[in-house]
Amino acid sequence: MRIVVTGASGFCGAVVARAAAAAGHDVVSVGRRPGPVGVHLPWDAESGDYPNLAGAEAVVHLAAAVGDPGPGPAVERRFRRINVDATARLLDAAAGRPVVHVSSASVYAPGVHSGPVREDGPIGDQHSAYGRTKAAGDRVALDGGAVVLRPRAVYGPGDPHLLPRLRRVVRGGRALLPGPDTRMSLTAVENLADACVAALAWPAGAYNIADAHPYPRDATLKAVLGARPLHVPVTLANTAAAVAGAVASRLRRSPTLTRYAVDQLAHGLVLDLTRAREQGYEPKRTLPDFLWDRTAP
């Protein structure tokens, strides 16, 4: 098929575009910058314009505002323009074509969950503009009949988001981690890309996407960061996040620690992959693969 990939110049989008091309599809990159394969059609998701989808048979939508820049009305407005309003315009432009919308497991309510979270799990009360606007965009996509994928903590070669945030918790060779050890789902970017291509044929609805099995938090961060875990109380971590947010707001900078980051580390969200597996999805890549790739000569 001729497939539009929005955000194909980004970390996840580039891997998805290559995977779609490798599967034999004709890829069109729609976004501010060209993707790694196929032709490029300019579109700034923040501009208010509609994307040009002429000739496309399906769309994989990854263009998004990401990160954890801290609170503020300007941040909230920008994230909403891209993650909610642009998603609505893209669905209008798609006009009945199959759409795979890449959402996030950050749509799920923060805090402790009693077991693996299914797609009908609680949504809301997010601590960040990213979580709030991804949840709203997720709802827009579902209402528009899209396939909605919810990966958690995507990692892989060239990751500009997750690993840099994790490195912030390292102090003097120790990783300061809120609360006791826990288990968490992570998603190799290659596993997400495989899901995006496969989901072009899936029924509309929401699907959790992650590696085949969750990982122990402390051992994982020790392997990734090379730092020994040091547990601190969650209440202390949240207090530190509040102080960091106040200082950052005064200095007009992004905070070094946020409640969103504390929740992500303290309450290891594990995703139930049953719905995706019922469509034949089986993630192949694992974190040890990534670690080996980083150290292999």
C-alpha cells in the first residue's frame, strides 16, 4: 500500500517508516522534515493546517509533542494543539482510510495498579501535559474509528527521550529510585514498529504494545545506567519534584524532576498484551538485545 507516516523524522517514526518500506509498502513522510525513506510532504502539526494525504491508502500517525517540560498554560496549549487538535484534523483528512494512531500508556491513571493493565483500565488524572493531551488525543482517535496503540517507555538506538531522563536519577554512581523494586513494561522501538505495520489490518480499537515480558526495575536500570539502585521514599521524591518544579518555573527552565517521572519509576506499570496477541502480534526484541547491540564491537 501507499502509506503515510506522520512524524517519520522522529525517533519512533523513522523506525516505523523503515519497517513499512521493508514490508513492501510505498512510504510517504508527512511532517516538518523528511523521513529516512520515501517521498516527503510538508506538514506542521502545530500550524492548524490539514495534512495532504492525496494518494494515500492508509496512515500511521506518530507526529506528537513529547517530553516532560513541567506545568504551565503555554506548555498545555502547545501540547494540545499537536496531540489533540492535529490528530482530529488528520482523522478528518484521512476520510475513512485506515489510521493507526500511536498513543501512549501514559493515558492510564497514575499510581498503583493491582495487576497488568488492560485497555479498559482507568484513564485520567495524569500529572503532565503530555499525559493529559495524549489521553485526549487517544479518545479522539478511538471516536474516529482508528486503531490506537499504547506503548510504554519506548527505547532503542538513538533514543532522545527515555534514556536521557533516566540518567538524571544517577548521583555518584547510585540511581536514586522512588519506593521499593517493582516490575515494569518497556517497549523496544522495533517492537512498536512491527505493531504499527501489522495494525494496518487490525480492527479499530485500543491495543497495548510492549516487550513480551515486564522487567524488574532495579536490575534493569543497573544494566542500562551502570549505577547501583538506592531506594528513597516516594513521598520524599514527590517533595523533591515539587521543589524542582517551583525552581524551574522561576528560572523558566524544564524541571530536573517531576511527579510524572516519579510515578513512572515508582509504580511500575505492566501492560496486558492479550488484545494485540489475539491479532497475531508477538514482540521479538528485548532489552538484552539492545544492551548487547550497544556493547558489541
